[in-house]
Amino acid sequence: MLAPMKVRWLLLLVTAAAAACASGRAGDGPGPGGGQHDAPPGSPKDSATTSVDAKPGTKLDAAMMIDAPGGGGGGGLDPDLEIPDPSGQVCDEPGRMSGECPAGEVCRFYTSTEGRCEGCTACGNLGASCTATDQCDILFECYKGQCTNFCTLNSTECGAPTDCINIGHATRGVCRV
């Protein structure tokens, strides 16, 4: 199984190659390299920051292409948010512990529209360092490398309403770390 970052870069490279072929730029004529590695005049040479034409009138950049589950920021979520293993039971309300998930598990963010039930292994408390969601107790979510609270957007659950960070879900977020 590929690591999440490798999957993202592979998606970026495949999309860029497909767009280049569709536009007739990949190896289609005379010139240095037959056009294989030539960028259009005036465009950046760094593929990580270059926009790619997927179809006429549509520009996709690297941030827009990272929209699939499999690592931090899956499914349109903030890339600083860790997401759980996809094997967990599907759930609807991140932060909810009863009803949707088995005992000892919480619904954690998985995409912008659904969650996955997950327990904890290290069960870190508020402010504990983390690199995966299951390293935080079921009361918390791993965001920016720290276990933090779930919250309802525009609520005072974290203090000021602006302290509940919108991470890409319609109604739920995490407290500012």
C-alpha cells in the first residue's frame, strides 16, 4: 500500500501527464526533448506550484487535487488534520461518541461529509503530541500535531466562536491549538 503523500504526488503527476497529453504538449514535436519537459513560455518550472489544464476552462492546482482519503486532510479537509483508518465504521457526526459508534470509540473526521469510528491506542490528552488520530483520547482529534477538542462551528465550545476552526466539515470543527 502506498503512503498517503506518495498517493497525492502520484495523483498530481498522473493528472499533469494526462493534461499534457490532451493538450498535445507531451513529446509532440521538434525542439529540445521533443517537448517532453518544456514548459510554456513564462510558466513556472516547479511542477508542485504549476497549475494544470484538466479540460478547457478548468484549472486544478496541487491543493485542489489532494481531495481523497488516505492521510492528513482527506476528502477536502484541512491538510493539518489527521484522519483515521478507513476500515472504521462509517458515522455522520465527528466528535459524537454514542449512538453511531461502538463503545470506546468516537466518530472522527474522514471526509468533509462523513466520519469513521475509531478508538485510541496511546490515548493522549488535550495538548498531547500526535501524528495519528488514534494517538488521541476519544474526546480529542489530532490537528497540527496536537490532540485538541471537537467543536460545533460558530459556537463558544472553545471560547470565542472564532476559536472553533473550520477544517472543511459543514458543521463541525476543532478548537484552535
